[in-house]
Amino acid sequence: GGTIFVFDLFGGLVTEFGGGRLTDLSGLGSTGEEIWAVFGGRLAVFSLRGALEAIYELPSSADAAVDVAATNKRLLLLTPTSLFAWELDAEGRPPTE
């Protein structure tokens, strides 16, 4: 576990990344430009080629996130009891505070 596999429209493997490091992977989302992964109380951002671009610790209120969705303006995190929304900055990143 803990690896993300990316396939093309015909089912061919394009790339894989995460290398087993994404323990407790619970959700994936994509803006079409990046892939967002929720795992173990953290949020990772990868390029479409699998390069790790950023990793964030989730606030304790959202550390049980089960899924993530992102647009070019907003990040949404779903937990068993809540939906959190953050506006993304000009570089498409969530606030760090």
C-alpha cells in the first residue's frame, strides 16, 4: 500500500509514485494539473509525473480526512463528520496557518 498508480485512458500504466510512503492513504483528488493525496493526517501535492511538490500537516480538526477535492481556487477536505474548505493562494496552495 501507499503507492499511487497512474493509468492512461486505455489502461496502460503511465507512472507510479509514493513508493509505499503514503501510509493510511484515504483520498485522492486532482485539479488536472496536480494530484492531491490525503494520508495519515497529512496532505501531499504531486505533479502529474509524480514529483512531490509539497506536503502539509492537517489541522487536528481535519486530520481524519477521508477524501480530498481541489479546483484551481479551493481545496475541500471531507471527514466522517465535516467538510472543510480553504481558498488556495495564487500558486494554488492552501494556507499554511
